[in-house]
Amino acid sequence: MHFRPLHDRVLVRRIDAEAKTAGGIIIPDTAKEKPQQGEIIAAGPGARNEQGQLVPLDVKPGDRVLFAKWSGTEVKIDGEELLIMKESDLLGVVETTATLKKAA
């Protein structure tokens, strides 16, 4: 199935956090919190401003993003648990050092 978000919504796949702490302690599944980092799978075309003009989103598929703990609506598409949320629910884009070097 193909899913295309509408307006300023994005489809996000959670990126699992490490199962081990920096000190080497393994965290059991029951004690883990849901990750707050994800990858944009699909993005809508954007929202309309007061003049009716389309304002494109700042994120695109493939971007790694941070979002609030309880944001979004959980959905299951093709057996995979994903989140649908508005772009305004995103806290920011995570850029890796390789991405930063390409921009320079």
C-alpha cells in the first residue's frame, strides 16, 4: 500500500534507540521508552497561508527528525508501526557530520 500524507502532515518511522547505556548496561524492552527520533517516510505538499498560497514543508523524505514524546497518531501500514504528525509537531532535523560536510 502507498500512503501520501495531506497538507502539512508527515509520515515518520521511529528509529530505535540503543538497547545499551553508555556504561554498557543492557536495557530490557519493558523499561525502554519509545524513541523520539525518526525518519521521514513521506511528506505532504504543504499548508496554505492566509492568501491561499502553498507553503512547502521544510522536511523531505529521508530526513532524520526529533519529535515530542506524545506527538503524532500511531498507525499500522503494511504491518509496520508508523506515526502521522503535523510538521509543527517536529522539534527539528538531525544532521549528521557527513551531511554538514557536504553543505560546506
